[in-house]
Amino acid sequence: MRNIHLAAAAVLITLGSLSAHADVLYQTGFEPPVYSVGPLNGQDGWSSPSLGQVETTTVLSGSQAVSVTLSALVFPAHVLAYDSSSNPGAIVQIRDDILLTGSLSAQVEGIALFGNAGFIGQLVAQGSSFQLALASTAVGSIAVTPDVWHALELDINFVTQTQTAYVDGVFLGQGPLAHPTTSLTSVDLGGYGSAGLNETAFFDDFNATVPEPASMALLGAGLAGLGLVRRKRA
């Protein structure tokens, strides 16, 4: 039992190391004083139609989040500058939390990425299920639970030119980038719908990071070691 506790402690230390060594490209919880209640457009570098709002009614953490009323095309966008040429082996992790309300009949963009060659890919709620949308197709299907926060993650690998998506920590799918890409330029949150459907998407706790490869490898080794200790005990 003592060995298991020591191994678990090592994994926790590794997780802390991973967080400490992550290169943060951009992160926000849409909190004051940087953000104030009202139109998102112009706040902290976001470009957004009037339907994108900073609000306080539906929030995952803190006191504020962003709502997007899906009665038209609404794609709040933010610059996300990253050039992989200095570290081609790094994985860029894009994470965001989303809550959907309404009939869920419209496509909702949770995360849409763009790079130096244009569109890369997007993790969307298509109707009542999440999918990884590629250049001309989509892969994966995980059910959307209305009025519940879902954690989305989209990982970009510049070496293999692939993207991998997760929903609430569960693997959703993997596929090629829509265009060969060496750098990121921007990210969109939002989606589109039809008037009268009362569909709204809420976004909170967005972050884009580049964990150091050494930290990722150490994390894998720590988890493997914990599994080995458990197997030996069994």
C-alpha cells in the first residue's frame, strides 16, 4: 500500500510539473477587471458580433462567462499566434468549456482553429452530438447533454499534421488537418442557428497551451509506473 501511495504522489508531482512548464499562448475565464458585462466585441482582443455577450447568469467558474445567441452566424474570434518552426515536436492543446441550451438543431462551434494556410479543423456540436469536423468529413460522436457543461479539447500535432479531439476527457476522434499548417493564427468560438429556436451557447475557461515534450513524457512514465505498482500488488 505504501508503494502505491508513493507512486500516486509521484504522478501528482508530475502533473504539477506539467502545469508549471506549459507555455501559455492565451487563456481567459472572461473575468473582471479585464472583461465587463456587455458585448464581447473589443474586449481583450475579441472580435465578435453583438450576439456575443459577457454575462453572469450561466457560469462554470468565477463570476462571468460568454453567451452566444445562435439566431445567425456568430463567430467570436481571437488571435492565437503560434509558430511551430522553433519547436515542431510540440503539441498545442486548445481547451474550452461549453454549455448548450435550446433545441440543439443547429451546428455549434465549440473550437474552430485557423492557421497560416487557412482553416485547420473544429470540434463542434452537430445537432445533439459532438463531432470532430475535418476538411470534408467529420469523425466521432459523443452525445451532448443540454444545460450541462462539457469540457472540450483539441490537440494539434504539427509533425504528423493531425488533430485529436476529446470531450470530457473521452477520446472523440482523430484526423488530418484541413490544410498543411506550420503555425496557428486565430481561434473562433460560436456557431450558427435559426431565429426562433432559442439556442444559446455558453463558453468559459478557454486556454491554449504548449506543454513541454519532456513533461509529457514524464507524465506518461509516472502513469505507467503507477500501473506497474498496482499490477505487482495484484
